[in-house]
Amino acid sequence: MLVNSICPGWVATDMGGPGGRPVAQGAAGIVWAATLPDNGPTGGFFRDGKRLPW
């Protein structure tokens, strides 16, 4: 089992308001994490498939 945290960034939704990036762009990172192979990264914090420091 892989465990990661994903940040979609500021997304233009009802909650995020105008000016954010498109929903599809924010969702792409979540889809990336949900479809990682069994040997994918774990224990990380990611945005757009790139590890972020935390």
C-alpha cells in the first residue's frame, strides 16, 4: 500500500473562486497518485506529480 498526500493547488471551483487553475489540471495530480504502480513513491507530498518539501 502506498500512502501519499496530494495538493491540487488553487483550483477555480465554487470554494476556490475565480482565478485558480482549471479543475482538470488540479485533478490530474490526484489521478496520477491514484494510479501509481505498486513500486511507486510513498510517504511523500506531491503536486503535479512532483515531490514537495514538508
